[in-house]
Amino acid sequence: MATPPHIPGLGAFLDKDSSTPRPAAPRPVTVASWLLVLAAAAQIVASVMGIIHAVSPERAQVLQAQLAADPASTLSLEAMRNMGVITVVLAALATVSAYVLFAFFLHKGRMWARTATSVLVVLTLSQLVGIVFPGGFTTITQLVLGSLAIALCYMPASKTFFADMKTYRG
């Protein structure tokens, strides 16, 4: 049977006889990955609360007042409510996917995931504008979990792991 061609960067996956073992993720990186998964769970809770708010009678009254203020509007109350729900669902899918994806690649030792996680936490700061409680607790939770994850990724053992993984991948 022919051996597969050597592809740079994929050698560890194709070469079963690799003489260099894959560096194990240190505990801080593993904990950081799980903190990001918890932040994704907090986003799911926030999204459920957002959907409940979007279809609430109180929100319907606000939307109805906006429609009454603009008699030339061709939108209906249902259309506006649906746009709110769709926006919440799409934002939730994007954010949860980002948290889980970054957690996965952090654990695999990808430096870009560490940087992307930092950007995601900074973007989460924008949710503090107009924060209301009790829904605001999920935003605070995401910020705390994300910040802790970033801090753990810059600890000496973590930095060594990311450098070792970069070398390992060649």
C-alpha cells in the first residue's frame, strides 16, 4: 500500500509514526476552553430571555406606539416582532458558534483562537450599553468568563503550550 504524500502542517495527522508527541494542553488552557463553553451557555440563556422579551405584550405595546407614530409605515406589528425574534436567533447562533469554535481551537493550541477570543470579549462589552437586569446578568457572566479565559491563556504554561504547538505543527 502506498504511503500518503507529506503535506506540511498535516504531518501529525498523516504520519502515525511521528517521533514527536503532541504537547498536552496544560490545565489553564483546558479550563479556559471550558469557561468559553460556559460563556456560550450564558449566551443561550440570554437569547432565550431576548426571545421572550421580543414576543412579550410590553414589547408589542412599544412597537405599536412606534407604528402609530409613523402612519406611512408599511410594516405590521407581526413583521416587527418577527424581525426582533430573527435578529435574536441569528445573533445567538453566531455568538454561541464563535464561543464553541474558539474553545475548541484554544484547546488545540491555536494562537489565533486566543486573539479571536480577546476580540469576542471586547465585542461583548458593547452589550453593556443599555443593559437591563435581570437579563444583564448573562452579559456580566459572559464578560467575567471570557476575561478569565483570556487571562488563563496568557499564563506562562499556556504561552509555552501555544508556542510548542506552533513548533509541533511546523
